[in-house]
Amino acid sequence: MEAFWISLAVIFVAELGDKSQLMAMTFATRFKTWPVLAGITIATTVVHLVSVAVGGLIGDALPTTAISVVAGLAFLGFAAWTLRGDELTEDESKKAQRTTRNALIAVTVAFFLSELGDKTMLATITLATQHGWLGTWIGSTVGMVAADALAILVGRLLGKHLPEKAIRYGAAAAFAIFGVILLAEALLPLAGGQ
């Protein structure tokens, strides 16, 4: 359960202001909410299953302290990435706007491709090095789908009046805090032993 809740919280925060949320909003302006959410869920489930498999293999192969240091540095990197911002490219935006095929297939394929190598995928890999794969997989999937569902809902209610800067700064701060905690947990025992 710990892996589930940590992964849910971290991935929910990571998804705030991510390009996937922008895609979710764009698709939601063209299609009904349920096919969009179903497509997001299918794509996220598959990408995060691959992520936890990779994270599990890395976690089994490396010493715990090294994993914690790398994970802490990764989360600090995610904080910087989040501060930089994430936007849909013109090509991604055009694809989301002109898609007229089956909504479920269009959303699933678009989300799958956009998540490969994205910070939420990398965060899920990082989490899986520290926690159980099943809880991490389910928690990260639920966290991402919840964040994208929130984006769709808020986007429909508020349109373009979202406090994008505040969301980006809050998400970056949360990543920085997670990174500092992981580094402290890894390095303080080493400093105390000397």
C-alpha cells in the first residue's frame, strides 16, 4: 500500500502542467470525456507496466544507497524539468485537433507515444527502484489518470484561465522536496558512520 500511495501522489504531481494534460484538454474539446479517459487509462497502464519492469530490474541490480542517491538526483532533475515547463509541439497540437478516427484509438495511441521517455515514465521507473512493482504500477497509473481527469474537468469549467505558473511551481517544489528527502535518507547514514 505504501508503494501505491507514494506513486499515486508523486505521479499526480508530476502530471500537473505536463504535455499529457494539455493533450487531454485538447482531446476533451473534440470527443466525449469517457473515450478520452479510457484511452488515457489504456496507454498509461501499458507505459507504466514497462516502467515498473525496468525500475524493478534496475532496483534488483544496484545497491540501495546508490539507488537512493540516483533517485534523489532524478527528482531534483524532474523539479527543474517541471519549472522549465512542458508544451505541446505544433505537430502534437494539430494531430490532437484534426483526429477524426475512433476517439479511443486516437487518444490511446497519442498518449502512449507522448509518454515514452516523458518525466512521468522516468519518475515511475525511479519509484519502482525503491518500492514494490505492483503498488507502484497501480498507484502511478491511478495518479496519472486522476491528474488528466482533473485537467479535463477544470479545462471544461475554466477554459484557458488556469493558473499555469502556480501549478508548475507547486509541482516543481514537490519534486524538489522528494529529491532532498531521498538524498538525505541515503547520505545521512553515510555521514554519521564516519
